[in-house]
Amino acid sequence: MAKRDYYDVLGVARGASAEDLKKAYRTKAKELHPDRNTNDPNAEAQFKDVNEAYDVLKDADKKAAYDRYGHAAFEGGMGAAGQRPGYGGQGDFASAFSDVFEDLFGDFMGGRGGTGRSRAQRGSDLRYNLRVTLEEAFKGVQKTINVPASVACEICRGTGAEGGAEPVTCPTCSGMGKVRAQQGFFTVERTCPTCNGAGQIVKNPCRACGGQGRIEKERALSVNIPAGVETGTRIRLAGEGEAGLRGGPSGDLYIFIEVKDHAIFQRDGVHLFCRVPVSIATAALGGEVEVPTIDGGSSRVKVPAGSQTGKQMRLRAKGMPALRGGGAGDMLIELAVETPVNLTSRQRDLLREFEKLSEDNNPEGSSFFSKVKGFWDGMKG
């Protein structure tokens, strides 16, 4: 099945700015996160597609390669999300096309063929989803995570051979990794069945790892989560991915952050929102209300007399810290004028008396009903 266009996956136009790409990614990632779509079997695949698309388009070099060559720029393990996110730009891109050219024409032009390249293979990159609280995202935190992964075999030191011996050249393909068979006028080239294309074999495989040079083991890693992270933030731990095959370099571990929803605060980038209920009396007469702040403290905020539901007030620098410095956002407080319930007979009598005396104290109501009267008069006319 053909892969979808990365711009279509994120729902943006091809000329979208970096900021538009980031906003689109955050929206899609939140919408399609598997934890929020437990009943949708397609959500996880769509979530991975979104991360893959953003991983490419947010990088200037990858984006330039994709805009010019499309998905062909990343075929063969060249950096699609979840495969090799460490792809660094035009150098790797040119190298991949060089490999393709040499595979096709190396035998005729004295190329290296299949030797050396597959003797040691780089380990796969791994992904770990980590959920943190809003308070942890505010302060920053150090987490210990358990990652099941392949690690280098200690018995053979990652070579795959008993006693750590070096592999030997495959006798079937003479180290080429490929064998040829003549069929009429054509020569057919296939992967060597003895070494599976590696060009080398292990005569005495290590009993601990079966000749692979790595074993499955769970590792405990300490991860530093910086202050200001948000859902979608990616942290790279170089060399902490899957161990390489037969002494190859290890892959990387990518930690994707998800910030949990909070019971009091709602977040928008570096800004926080807090909805605070106030009594009718406080809203009408004015006063003060104590509101919590994300750092665990509180602030007293003045409520102007005559405040209505929805009125907002701003507390400067009481929001979330910026991930890469640059200060902190603000906290916006939205008032919600609360109607009392379960009134006593005395309270009801006082409210009725108050209502009789407050005909001229409700400007919004007076304006609304004046417009209604004009509407009805117009319908009659």
C-alpha cells in the first residue's frame, strides 16, 4: 500500500511554516494518541504515521530531501520515524544512493560487492512512551525507566563466536554475500544461503547468544526530563537502543513525552488556564479570591465589582517555563459566577427583595430585552 503524503498526514499545505507544522503535529498527536483511542484499532498506526511525518518535515535537510524526492528519499532505512531517526541530511542521502549504484554496477567496475558492509550491523532504534504529570513537566524530573532490549553478549563480547573469535570469510560466496547462477543468457544473483548475505560465518557460535552477538535483557535507565516538556517532546539517548549485530554499533533510544491532563490547570504551550468560581456577592461587590499556582503556591487576585462569568485576569510569568529558556508563560484566570443552591427561606426572601430593587442594575439584561422588544415590534409591523 502506497504511503500517504507527509503533508496530508499532518493536514497542512506544502508551504507550511515550521510553526504551522508544529501546531498541526501537536493537534494530531493529541487526537490520535492510542491511550485516548482504546476502541479504535487504527489509532496506533495513524499515531505512528503522524510522528513519522513530523520527524521528517521538522528537519530542514530531511524536508528538503522529501520535497524533492518524496518517500524515495528515505527508503532503505534512511531515517523514517521508528527506523533511523538520527538521519542527518544530504551526507547520508548521497551515501544511500551510492550504495544502490554500487550494488548494481560494483561487479563490473571493481566495487566492493557484498563484503564488509554487513559484517557488523547497527542496532535498531527503540521508542519508549513516557507519561509525566504537569507538575513534573513544570519542575523537570529524573525518571528511572526499564527498557527491554537486545544488549551485547558479554560471553562473546558481541562477536557471536565462542570465546570472542572473529568470524571467517564465507566459503560459499567468498565473502561477497551473494551467489550467481547461469540461466541461459542471463546471470541471476541471489543472497548467499550459507551466510545470509553477511559475507562471513561463525564457525563455533556462542552458546549464550546463538551466534547473534546479543541477548535480550531489561535495562534500568535514568532519564533527565527537562522543565518545560510538553506532549510530543522527544528525548534522544544515543547508543541506548538495540545492540548491534556481531559487534555493530548500538541504535538510539527515543523517549516520547506525554503530559497528563491536570484537574485544575489546562495548558496551551507555555500558558496555563484556571477557571475559578466566585460567589454572586463577590462578583457584584468586588473582592479578592485566592487561586493556586503550578509551583504549589497561591496568589490573591482582585475581583472588580460587577464582574461577569468569563471575565479573565492574567498573572504574569505564572505559567510553564519555556523548554529551551526564554522565561515562562502566563496564567489566565477565568471567573465563573456561581449561582447558590439549596437556599433557606430567609435567603429566598432576601433575593426576592433584592430583585425588586435591582431593575436598573442589570445592563446586559436590559439591553437584551430592549432588543427583543424591538424584534417583536418589527415582526408585528
